[in-house]
Amino acid sequence: MKRGSLHTTTLPWASIAVQISRYTQQVFTPESLTPIGGGCINQTFCIRDHERQYFAKLNKARDLAMFEAEAAGLKEILDSASLRVPRPLCCGSNHDHAWLVLEFIDLQNQGDAAALGIGLASLHRHTAETFGWIRDNTIGSTPQRNTTDSDWISFWRQYRLGYQLNLARKNGYAGSLQSLGERLLSEFHHFFTDTLPLPSLLHGDLWGGNYAFDPDGQPVIFDPAVYYGDRETDLAMTELFGGFPPDFHAAYRDAWPVETGYATRKQFYNLYHILNHLNLFGPQYLSQAETIIKKLLAELY
């Protein structure tokens, strides 16, 4: 098999090929392997035989549950018939590695951004009876708890904001971050006096690097951190780092206008991701997290 990088010789391609053959019921004999950049958590490759190609993600054997949750999340979105996702084929592990094999889509940077907005609104209209999900997953490489709860405020306090603040404490971020965070945890319910969030199906990690377009210009979303929650959490993240064109935002709002108070709540929801960045990448995010909390507390007093 041709390889694009020498280090790939230690990776479990024979085991992956056997599993692909079993799931497709067609013998798959890899003929070429191309590393694909863009991710910071997993190694990613395009693996091909003479007529088929797949997208493969690899990590350590202990990360099999992460890949299983990702596959289940993609299936959940796929079943909603709202937006295209790479169809999961199989995942598995050996002694050293875990892997996830997906449909290969030749992703493009340009396409129908309005269709992405309309599709996201359609995704959000798929609802559940409770907030959370059937299984835990990850946000980046951080565990994300999805224990179901009928109360959104309770869910967010315990499994989102509270979880990240507790993790920050364990990582050595005490002092003002924790005192400010405790105040916000006890008061943030006031942001929801005029709105009653529905348990909408969420992508969960919708930043600009987790969408693209297929060769026909239709939107594709990937790398989800699926759960059911307030749709505004997805919308907020699309504004956190940019990367979503005006046509996307306009089309979403035409399909489903945002509620009063979203401008404040989006800062609150994005605090979760800033705290996660603090826990993953270090103290350069500490000041930003504290500033957001102070602004949110100022909205309450």
C-alpha cells in the first residue's frame, strides 16, 4: 500500500481493512493512504482501494468510547434528515489504537450557506422529552456529561457550566474565576425568565471548522458533540469564533427567529466553550472567561 507518511507503518490498517470488509460484505484491500490535516485531536486519513475510499480517524485504544459516541451522534443527525453528515461505517480498536471509519466526502470551502442555516433550523426542530442524551460524549477531548434532566437550568448548572468550573478548579484555576463562577451559577436562571428552551437536537460543537460543503455545494456538518438542549447554544457558537457568512445567519432567522434576550444568553452559552478551552489549552483563556462572567453578572444587577 502506498503511504503518504512513514509513521503510518505502525498504524492498524490491516485490522481496519478487515473490519471494512466485514461491514460492507465486500473485500477491501487498501491500495493507498493519504494523511489529512485539520484536526488537533485525532490522526485522520483517506484510505482507498481500487474503487472505494473512506475517511478514517485514529487515536489511542482508550479512546474507543469517544469514537463510538461520535458515530452515534452522526447517526442521530443522519436520522433527522436535516443536514448531511459523513455516514459512519464502523469503529473498533486493537491493543494500541482505536479508529472510526466514515463515508469519505470531498469537502469544499464554498457552497450554499443559506442551506446550512435552513438545515440547522430543521435539525433544531427535532426534539426530545428531556435535555441531555442517551450517552456521554466529548467536547474536544473533554468528557461531556449528558445525563438527562427535564429542567434545562438544572442540566446546564450541573453538566455544563458547573462541570467546566469544577474541572478548572482541579486544573489549578481557583481564586476569582471560582468566586465569580459560583455567583453566576446561583443567578443565571434570571436569563430565562422570558423564554422556555426546548430540548432540540444539537450539533454541540458548531464552530467554523466543523462544517463544509460537498461537491454539489450542499452543506455538511461533522465532528459533533450531540445532545438535546437549547438551540441557542449552537447559534451562539457560530458567533464565537466567526466563520459563518451572513447568508447562514439570515436564513436561520428566517426559518426560526431567535428569542428576546439571545444577545445576552449567547455570551452565557459561549462561556462553556471558553472554559473548555481554558481546561484544554491553558491560562491564555482565563482572562476572557472572567471578563465574560463579569459582564453577565453586570446584566443581572
